[in-house]
Amino acid sequence: GVWIEKGAAAAGRRYCEEGHTGSVHTRLGPPRVRFEAAPSWGDRRRVGELADRRPLGEHAEGASRGLQTLLCSQNALTELPSSIGQLGSLQKLALSENQLRTLPVELSQLGKLKTLQLDSNCLGKGSLPPDVFGGTLSRALEELDLSANGLEELPSSIAGLVVLQRLVLSRNRLRQLPAGLGELVTLQYLDASENLLSMLPDGFLVKLKSLSELWLKGNPMERLKLQEAPGFNAFLERRKQRLDARIDANVVGRVDLTVCGLE
């Protein structure tokens, strides 16, 4: 990556125009945004350049349509511009640790987005459009992090994320999980720890046939009741297979043998 500072913008521009892959950053003040895109063969496309203090919306409107990664974490962003929907090649969008209270419905137009990080924002203080996770996004998104947002409910469109594999909902104020989450047949990892959940939806573990990792620590949920839930034994077998595979691959670190984090 390259840091663009005052007096170095021209050098950064040359770096981009020469077709280097990687990242271009700015230290010129908020928002601190990072663009990444790989140029195609025969095309010396600009990777990205942020050498001023224009709003994020103006940067998104002027960004390359080939942009694949947009990293905007740890800024003071209070809104995401609707022009984000124009970045049709975007595969990863990181917006962690900002001050977002809502999201534009145009987010649903990102038909190649695989990873969306929205943790540590203020989405629970605003209102999320019901269809924000719909559209072409619903057929692309594989990882979604909504942790630490003070959410009391989830948009209905979250149940339509048909290829979602990893969902993080920890540190919110959820009293129940939408029954529709049971339709996420590709979901492998669900972290709903530190909420206000007392039970899972009926048949939840029966429907989630790919789920092999579930975390519920810090919820007012009885461990024995969870163990009696339909589909729990099949879930435990998948969990065992996942751990065995990690052991065989010699990639196991600390292993938590509690029942989904419940004592």
C-alpha cells in the first residue's frame, strides 16, 4: 500500500496509473478511507486516490467501477451515500467502528459483495430499510457482521441471504431470532452471544443443516433446554466433524468445549 500525504499526491497518482495492485490511503484527515482494485489485463486502471477531504459520497461517485475492496472502518461516518450502489464490482465493504444509524437501500444493488462488516455502529438507534439485504446482494453475500449495534430486531431481508455462511449478531439487544433465519441453509457460523435470547425459534437447528458453530454465551438461555431442542444432536455431530478437520489440518488453537458458550 501507499500513504498519500501532503506533497505526495502526485507520486501516489503515478503509482496508481502505472497499474500497481494493492491500496492507496490518505492521512489528510477524516474520512480515512482505503480503496483497492486490481487492474485487468491490458488496462492500467487507477486503483484509487484520496488526496482531499471530500465527503465519502463524492469519492464513491468518482471511484473506479472495478473497485473490489472499500475499507472505511474507524472513521466518524454518520451515513453511507446512496451512490455506494454504483460500485457493482465491490466484493468487500468494511464499515466497522463508525456512527452509522441506517443504511441506504441501494446497498442491495451490490451483486458481487461477499463480505460486509458493520460491527460497532449505531444501527439500533436508527431504522434499517426492510429490503436493505435484498436485491442482487441477497445472492452474493457470504459474511455479515452486525455485532455491537444495539439492534432490537433484524431487517426481514436478512432471511433471504441465500449463500450466507457466516453471521455475527453478538452484543445487541435481540430478544428473539427471526424464524426466517432457519431458511439460511448455507449458514455455517452463527454468533448470537450477549443478547437477550431465552430460546431459539422452533425447528431452528433442524433447518440449519450446514450450521457447525453456534455461540450463545451471555444470553438468558438454559443449556439443558438447548440440548433438548430438535436437531441439536445433529448439530453436535457437525461441530465434532469441524473440530476433527481442524485437528487433522493442525490449525486448532484454543478449543471451547462448552455447549455453545452456555455454562
